[in-house]
Amino acid sequence: MRIAIVVAGVATLLVIGSRTSALAAPCAVEPRSVVRSTSPDAYFVDLRSFSSMHARLRLTLFAGDDSYAVDVADASLTKKGTGLTPVDPTWTTTVPVALPDGIAEAKGLQVRTLGSNGEAVECTGGRSGIPVPGDTTKRSARKLAADASPPFVATFVRHEAPADCERPYVAATLLKPARPEYPEAARSAYASGTVLVSLDLNEDGKAISSQVVGSSGFALLDRSATAAALGSQYAPQIFRCTPVAGSYLYEAQFKYR
């Protein structure tokens, strides 16, 4: 008899902000992830809030040393299920955004709410900026592109100061994984399966909360994977050379052989 446990993970680029219900609150809407599609050539920005709202937003893409922005007058967020564990309900939407023709690909994205005067309000209590992955082959990007309306086209805003570090946009990474335990009761039941745990990380890369977003079908394995995910060490997400809060998708495979 052999029992194998495989641990892996990917950064999901989730950015956590303060929980507020006010329409124009600076951190009311936060970017969860960004995926890029080449057909159409657009960045699909997955947004979330912890309250129902119709948000007025400014989305800014950072490409090279320049920034490009577009205002979205009415981003309507709809309620999403709470998943497999008891967590606060969330409201989400996906907005397609494109750069002007001929502009190099974006490396970072920032989401801000618009005030009553039409000016963007800085989010100082939460996080509004995330790296943009360069992978264009993800299934999620192809699925979004198939159903997408024409993207909002961002326009030039200004020439940004050059980044003062070698890697200004970096997703969170797993540094030192903790090995999940294979519970005796699960072993006796010949339990196997894969567990996906979404972790919220702070600016230091410390896991501060978790949610099972992909269950193995066995509660014992889900709990073991969650404990290992919370006990692992991570490097934080980097946005414009600054460590920021983010998230990581931790994966553990339990195989009974």
C-alpha cells in the first residue's frame, strides 16, 4: 500500500479590500483576477464586492511606462453563491477592457471607484492593484471571450515614472509548502481526491483566511488540506514594486494506492 500526497498551487491574483456597501466608497469594489484573451484581444477583469451595488469605476492598465484608463459608468454586480464553506456572500461581475491598437501588453491593472465629481477615488484602506498574467491560453479566457460583449477601449492617460525594480508586477508564490496529513479515518475509507483552497494573503505573504473552492468529497481531506495551506509559507503579490495583499490557490492531491 502506498499513499501519495501532491501539493501544488497557482496564484489567483485576488486582492482584498475593505468591506463596505457605499456606492462610491474607495475600496467598495476590488479586482479578483485578470485573464487575457487574443480573440477578441481584451483583458477580462473579474470584480467583486461584499455588498450589492451598481458601481461607477475607472479601470487603469499599465503598459510599458504608460497608463491607459477607461471609465465604466454602470458596472452591475450580481450575487454569487457562498461555495462549499460558510463565507460572506459576494457580488461579482466581469468587465472586458482593451488597450488601443499597437500598444504593448499590460503588466498591471488598477480599479478605483468614481466620486460624484467624476474623479477617481484612491483606495487607501484596501487593495486595488494587481499584476496581469501574460498567459492567453487559459480555458477561462476562451470561455469569457466566447460570450463577451465588445470590450471597453482604454485611452492614454499619462507617462508613468519607470518602475524602480527589476520585477514590478509579480503574482503571489508558494515558498515552503506544509505537507498535508493523511488522516487515519480517511485512509481506512480508501479516500482519495483533490482539494483546492483559496487563501487570502496579507502584504507579508501570511495566509489570513481560507476557503475550500474545490472539494475532494471527503471532509477529512478538505480539512487536512486547509490546515496545510494555512501552515505553508508564501511570497506576497507585487504591484508596481510594492508588496500588496493578494491570494493564492493551493492544491493538494490525496492518492490512495
